[in-house]
Amino acid sequence: MQRIGVFVCHCGTNIAATVDVKKVVEMALAEPGVVHAEDYQYMCSEVGQEKIQNAIREKNLGGVVVCSCSPRMHETTFRNAAQKAGLNPYMVEIANIREHCSWIHKDVKEATEKAVILMRAAVAKVNLNTPLKAGESRVTKRALVIGGGIAGIQTALDIAEAGYPVDIVEKTPSIGGRMSQLDKTFPTLDCSSCILTPKMVDASAHPNITLYTYSEVEKVSGFVGDFTVDIRKKARSVDMSKCTGCGVCQEKCPSKKIPSEFNRGLSNRTAIYTPFAQAIPNVPVIDRENCIKFKTGKCGVCSKVCQAGAIDYNQKDEIITEKYGAIVVATGFDMIKLDKYDEYAYSQSKDVITSLELERIMNAAGPTSGHLERLSDGKAPKEIVFIQCVGSRCADDRGKSYCSKICCMYTAKHAMLIRDKYPDVNVTVFYIDVRTPGKNFDEFYRRAVEEYGVNYIKGQVGKVIPQPNGKLLVQGADLIDNKQILKEADMVVLAAAIEPNPDVRKIATMLTASIDTNNFLTEAHAKLRPVESPTAGIFLSGVCQGPKDIPETVSQAGAAAVKAIGLLAKDKLLTNPCTAHSDELLSNGCSQCAHVCPYGAITYEERQVNDHGIREVRRIAVVNDALCQGCGACTVTCPSGAMDLQGFSNRQIQAEVDAICL
Amino acid sequence: MSIEAKEEFRPKIVAFCCNWCSYAGADLAGSSRLAYPADVKIIRVPCSCRVNPMFILRAFERGADGVILCGCHPGDCHYTSGNYYARRRMTLLFSMLDFIGVENGRTRVEWVSAAEGVKFSTTMREFVDKIRSLGKNVRLEDLRCRN
């Protein structure tokens, strides 16, 4: 039996208001093995930690139970405190009486009873704890950034500047991401390419950065500090070392009718293409699905016109295997599909467009060379209606429950730019709320209203009806004047909700990173660890974590870089000592455990054992501590009960069950 | 803490929660103040695949009225495949328990992610209601364990 100390935290009134902490202390002292129990206002404070340390020294405690907040919050704090007082840190257990008790129950009697039971379970467990020692693993000093948009570029630049090599894996043929598609950026109206292109050039020229464009992450194994990643470099069909980027192949390519992804399908591209003029690298790819040469075997025009001899129809996908210490996810976003919102006639009229399509139309390099015109007849619109929150803040499951955050601001920007360039165009915005928190954001929106005379109407649009004369009839409501509105528009722009890149779920699964129901990656702590995934060594940058504008994305990208640098700067990491352990007297070498182990951590060896006087050589399971991550799959599958998990042993968990069911 | 006939029936419910998703989901339910009955007591395990059917049998033997196992959603397991093992094991165990008289309603597997505090809370409320309607577990309880 251990000599156990129980420490009950008030957490101010967070716990003490609902749980009678004195009663918990009193009940703790009645538990067998408990030689010390006390309560204090804030156990995590310096004074609180000292109380624990003094008790360990004075009462010679062998086990400590802290009844406080979630172990996900302060387990490490209390373990470190115990270690400073000479107790093995793994002799500390937490009874979660805040998140799992005081915060969800109102009745003091009921909550106190539950807190006592949780305390008993922790005491029963700690009684069976054994001192554990963390091992060490090495750190590969190289980072991987998945996604080459502004988030990925900024993270990579920051890590590279700190002196560590970084690889960027980008799915499309060029880095740049969504930001490269934008025309101007709020709230300063800088030209997007003007501020992005230098960063793209910096990233491609930086000696510490390697770009893998037109590439995808195929497989991830390993763990923090030592990930092994397979990157599929898709066949470009163009030799990057020979191509000069002259562009003749694109001019001559006869297959010219492929919708351009970069221009959101508003213009066409050729089968051999670079997505946009400032693409980095400026090396085209052949879209094999649409290339005549690949479809019919005849053509080969690009190869004939290429003076550098860079075209290589026989190029194959290449798998690059590299080791990384840290991985940053920066997979960004896309706009939702609008098929569930057909009341806005997006599929029925070419003049109903999304904001991102408007962005391309207003861009000088876009499908209309920057002229604002209707896509149906090329005429200049006189009346434009913007509809906000299309699929955002949606109560039903047609759309997204969250606010996409950027739409209010970019719509104010669009409205302002249109009124500035075409003062005779009327602009109306239908909105639910205008949300402008951010530096200089509200001032920006007010300029749109006050200086540029944009007509904001609070209310939602019910229906957009294409008219025989080519106009669009917008039926909406004005909630302030409480009246129906019918408006004829030449163009309707939908602020469609943004959603994480659809590929992110696949990537999250490979990385074993948590992801929420909206496909946003979950952070380790919503407030205190916003750029880290709960999975160690995985960091989050940009919209993959939640909706963000460019300034926020860049700050978060820097924060993710700092966290990655902090990891790469270490030579060694302490590993989790809660690993599986095989009892050599019970193991019969049946291999069941090795079959279920996701990490290949279990091997077998012939070992001389002494089983109660019988000496013989047996085949027994051996766990490699460096590979074992401590899931415990093997412990349940083991028919002889030889496998057990340190820190969560069969006896420990049963003791908890017993204490709860008492 | 024995249950007397006159008192309202307060079931004993053990919830096994995996450390990465469901335990965090329970924490989120707590910090969001999403109440559920105090009858539920949570045991933290690294992964749902750590839960040995023996623990569940033990719980029923010791007088638990219901056992719920929560893990990451299929495909999202921190250890890649642990919840698939748990799902198979529990399917088998629960059908055996049902056969010997511990109704299927007393056992449940639920996937709760770290972001699903609401789901955790509603699941627990539903489960407790179900157990209350089923009444006390008498089939597997070892009467020697009663005090």
C-alpha cells in the first residue's frame, strides 16, 4: 500500500461553489492508504504546488492524487511539481472534479458525492501506480508544410529563416493558393498579387526551402520528432531542369477548351498550362486527362515547339521519402458548392456568381481583363446585388453553422471598388449582420456606406428569379422598414460560405490529427494552444483550423512556425513511458499482439526463462518502447494476459471500476 | 451507498472515454456547462481499444447498471485503428451480454470527437434515461459485492 496524499483544489469558486471540498478531504482521510489530505484555493499556484511538495517530503508520500481540473489541463504541472520534491512524476493521478463534476452539476450534495467517488477511483488507481521513466527520442531537424498558400508560405519562410530546412508540398502546379486569385485585399486595398508574389519568390529562392508542387502527401508514419513521409510528385510531363518557362507550348497547344481552375471555370486553359502568369515554379504541367497526345497518341505539338526539349511524355510519378521532425498543416479552404441553394439561381443564370468569381472578374489578369461585365452578354451591369451569408450561419444542415468571417469585409471591399471605378453602378447588399471586428475594419465598412453610398439592407433574400429580358428579379425583405423588396438586378453576387479543403480529412487521418464535424482541424486547446494539434508534432496554420482573413492567417502562420522551431531546436524529446510491457512468464509467443499493433512495435525473441524452477527457452513478445505509442490494443487481444499497459494497467483500471461501482 | 426502495433510482454508470477525443469532448461539455446526470462517472483510457471486455464484465459484476464506451469517430483514431478493434470487440461482447440477460440498452458504444461537447452531454442524458427506464441491473451483479 502506498502512502497517499490527496489535494483538493477549490479553483476559486469553480469547484468550491458546487463541491463541498472539506467533505472531500474528510472522506479522503477515511480511505485506506491516505495519510494526508488538504484543500487549497488554487492548487496549481506556486503556493499550492509547494503544499504538495512539502507534504511529499514531510509525510514521505509514495502517491499523490490531485482533485482539480482536467488532467489535459494541469497533469504536467502537478507531475513536474512532484518530481521537484523527489517523487516519480508518474505517481501522480488527477481526479477531474471540475469539467466532469462541478461545472456540470448544480446540486451540492450530488456533486460532492460524485467528487468523492472520483477521488476514490483516483486513490485506488494511484495505489497501483509504479514509477515510470520517460525514454528519449531524437529530433529530425526538418519541417514539412502541407499546402503552399499564404499560410504555408509564411510558415515555411519563418522556419527557414530560423535556419531549419523546410519542404512545402503543394497539390496544384503552383504555390500561391487562394490569395493569388484575389484582386485587392481589405482593409487597405493593396493589390493581392503585389504583396503575395514577392513572398512566393522568397520561398522559391530560399536556400532552406524545397518546393514540391503538383505533389501530394501519400503516407505518414512515425511520431513527433521522427515522422517519415512519402510524397507523391505527380508526373508533370515537363522536365523542370530544362524548361525555360517561355510559354510557347501553351500558345501552340491545340486543346484549348478546358475550364481554368484558377479562373473558377470562367475562362479556358490549354492542356499544357501554368495556372497563372506569376506561377512559381514557372514550369507548365500537362493535364493528361485532357491532352490529345495522352488520349489518342497523336499530336505532340508541345514537344515539337519546345526548343529546350523539356517535354517528357514518359515521365512517371515519383515517390519521395523524407524524414521530418515537425509537420505543419496549411491546407486552406474552398467555397461551398451551391447546389443546395438553388433559390439564388446560381445554376440557372451566368449572371449569378460567387464572390471569388467576382474577384477573378475584377482582376486585370482575369477572364474579362478586369472589366466588370455580365458573363451572359458581356454588357456592363448597372444594378448589382450582393447576398451575404449564403450557407454561413445556417440553422439547418444545408449549409454551415459557423460564420465564414471574411465575407462581410470582402463584400464591403467589392462594393467600394465597384463604386469607385463605376460610379453609375448601384450596389445593394442584403445582410443579416455586418461583422467587422478587426483593426480598421469597421472604418472600412463605414467608408463603403458613407463615402461610396453603398446601399445596405438588413434582411435576407428569399429568391432570385431570372427574367426573360435577362435581368434578375431579387425578392428580399427589409427587416428595419419591415417591408418586402423586389429589385431588378443585372448581376447577383453570392457570398458563399467557406469550408476547409475537402482533402483535409484524408490528411488528418494520415497524421492522426483530430478534426471536427465541419472538417476544421482541432487545436490542442482553444485558447492556450491554438496552433497545435492534440497530436504532438503537428501544427496548424491558416483556415484549416477555422475561418480567417489574411492578416490573421499570416499571424497564425508565424505562430505555427515558432512552435515548430521550438520543437526542431531540441536535440532529444522525452517519450511517453506509458507503453505496453510483456510479462515473459505469461507470454506464449502466439503473435496476436503483433497483428493488432499499428506501429509494428512488437517483435518476438527466443529467451531463456525461469518459470518457477523450470528453465527453458521460449518464444516471447518484446515491445520496442521507442515505437510503442501506448494505445493498448495489444493488451486486450492477448489471450494469456501477458501484455499490460504501464500507467493504464489492467489492475489499475479494474481498481477504478471497483471504486466507482462501490 | 446502497439504494433503498423508497429513494429515486440512481443508476451507477461507468463511461470509458478515450483520451484524445471523447475525454476531451467530456471536458468541452464541462467547460461549456452542458449538464448531464451525476450518475455518469468517467474513466480515462488512452484509446477505446484499451477497454478490455473484462472491465465491463467487472463493472456489471460490481453492480453497475450501465456501461458506455466512447471513442474517436471511425477513421479519426489517434492510434489509426484502435476504435475499429473496440467496435468489433464490443459488438461481440454486447451480443453475449444480451444473451445472458444484460439488455443491449445497458451497453453502448458512441463516437464523440473533441469538438462534440453537446453530443457528449446529450448522449449521456439519453443513456441515463434509458438505464433509469430499465431499472436496476440484477443479472450479473455479484451479491457478495453489495454492501
